Amino acid sequence: MNVRGWVIAAVVFAGAFLVWNVLAGSLSALLLLFMAVLLSAGLRPIVDRMHKRMPFGAAVGIAFGVLMIVVALIGFVLVQPLGAELVKLIQAIPSYASSLQHQFDALQRYLKNDQMARQLASVLASSAGTAVSTVAPHILGGPRLVATLIGDALLIVLLAIGWMLSADELERFVLSLIAPGMRGDWQDTFADIGARLSAYVQGVVLNGTIVGVVMGASLALLGVPYALLLGFIAAIFQAIPLVGAVLSGPIILIVVLATSGWEKMLIALAIFVVVQVIDQNVLSPIIFGQSVRLSFLLIILATVIGGTLLGITGAFLAVPAAAALQVLVVRIVAPAIRRANGADS
């Protein structure tokens, strides 16, 4: 290879490296923007209904203003008791860790004739202690975490307002770059993506609220401490399809076991399983219906990929991203490939 070839290769490599670094550095900003787009999509049907009676800007301002008031009221009602329960739980972690060890030791003695059961109880005891020691330092950093979350939430709201105010103009600009014969397909694609994202956001909020209230109320009636906090955990993790229950279930059950013993833990396990079965087979199909229209395989694949690449945030955002990509593939990419191959003739 001559000198010119080496120079071109070096420039291409440097350019690719620069682009990669820019994308990696802006990943958090892109994630916040996507969350803002989801929030905007969730509120768009409300804004459109209000727009029939008032200017669009006023409808946007009122919708987001009401949202902020509702969130502030919920925060005023829930933050203090949630914070109190969290602080109490943090302070009691050493005693609860000891309680867990005693619970598993008692199980080992009860199952003394079953070697495999004793080994399982030992593994569970070790895992529970490791989980507590791993999670505790992160929880103790709570004030900084809360400040970060509040700052990100405000930024997401501002981005969502800006996106909603400029989305129509941006769509018209993009459509102006597309051949006239294809503009109708792209316009339908944008509308379909918006409808699916809106339905997904509204469904996630409603689904999480129902599951969280049911779990929290059930644990409270059972006399389990921290029922409000555990119900809130169930509601938050419910936003992650399929995987959320796998993440929230062990947390809830370990806390119930440490605070209330094996009997209430088994009852809580039964309640949790029943709630999840009803949710997956009755509640979620009713709430989401055919609005998102993602196959079970695609939901699992998207959640696993998103969680592997970006953790919990990626798992949460993976399904709406997959829904948007599916619309693009079905409405734009696949027809273009068929036309190129003459398959639609």
C-alpha cells in the first residue's frame, strides 16, 4: 500500500474513532431525549383534544403544567412516607441481615434430612447477604441520586415541551426531503410510531399503578413493614416488560422474609405470583391491546439487548424503541426491498 493509501486509511480510522467517541459521550443525552419523546407522545392525545378549543401552544402549556402539578402533589403525598420507610430500612439493614441468616439457619435445621435443601438454603443465605452488602452502599448515596433524578426529570420535561412544540415542523421538514410519491408512506409511518409510543407510555403508567397499588395494599393487609416502599418498587420495575417482575420479586421477598419470617414470605410469594399471572394474561392485554403490536419474541429480544447494553434504563427503553423500528421496517424498509427485488410486481 502506498503512502496515500495509508493516509486515507488513517483518516478513515480517525474519523470513525471520533464519531464513536462523540456518540458514546452523547449517549446519556440521547437517552434523555428519547425519554422526552416518550413523555411527549404520552401527552400528545390530550394536547390534540385540547387544541380543538385553544391554540396549540396554550394546550401544550396547560398539559405540562397540569402534569407538573400532579407530579408535585404525588411527590408531596408519597415522598415523605417513602423517604421515612427507606431511611428506616437502611438503618435496620444490619439487624435484617442477621435475621435473614437466622431464617436460613432455621430452614437448614428443619430440612436436616435433605442435603440438597440444606445446600440450597446455604446458597440463598449467602446470596441474600451479598445482595444486602452490595445494594446498601448505593442506597446510602440516596441524596445525590435523588438530586440527579430531579435534575434529569426537569431536563426531560423541558426537552419534551420543546419536542412537542417543534415536532410538526420537524416532520414537515423531513417530509420535504422525501420524494413526493413516498411522502404519504412516511407520513403514515410517523403517525403510526406516535400512536404506538403514546399507547405504550399510557399503558405502562396505568399498568404499573395497578400492580403497585395491589401489591402495596396486599402487603399492608398482611402486616408487612415497608408495604408502601415495596409497592412502589413493584410499580417502578413493572415498567420493564417481562424482566421487571424478575428484578422486583426477589427484592420484595427478601425484605418480607427479613422482617416478617417464612410464613408471610410464602404468602407474599403467592400474592406476587397471582398478581403477575393476572397481569400478564388479563391486565396487560386489556391495557395495551393491539396498540403496540410487538411479538413476544421481539419483546424478549429487545429487553435483553437493551438491558445488556444499557442496564435497567436500556431494558425500559428497549420495547418502545423496538416498536418504532418495527414500524419503520414494516412500512418503509421491507416495501423498498420488495420493490428493489421486483417481489411486489
